[in-house]
Amino acid sequence: MPKYADDETTFAALKVRIAKTVDFVQGFEPSDIDGSDERDLTITAGTRELRFKGQQYLVSFALPNFYFHVTTAYAILRHCGVPIGKRDFLGAM
């Protein structure tokens, strides 16, 4: 996994970081993740080590964290007056 310094201070710098991340994700082949649902995974959260199987990590940790951050960003934007609504959050249906 790539690690970034997390020191972007402009939208242009954020766009560069997003582009690097998209390039990384697009570099995956199906064979890179085949069988990953049963793969052992260990991540560090503060001083704790969390151990998961791949599917357990996705369903019980990664997706809930992703949606938490998306929802929080959405709420902050709305609070600050950005004209977005439920359809913007949900996307195309």
C-alpha cells in the first residue's frame, strides 16, 4: 500500500494525490485479489493490532469507516452552506 505524507494544502495538491491513488487502484489485476476474502490481514490502530480475514475486514471495518467519513464530510459541507442534497449523497439510482 502506498503511504502519503498527508501534507497537501491546496486543491491542486489533493487532485494530484487522488490521481496517484486512482492509478494505484487501476493497476490491480483480478488475480491480485482472488481469494483475498480468506486472506489474513493485520492492521495497526493506535497501539492495537487488529486481525481480520479479508471479507471480515471489508464488511466490518473498511466499509463502515468509509461511509462514516463520507457521511461526515457530506454533513460538514451542508452545514457550511454547500448546496448539496440527498441525491448528491446517494448518486445515480
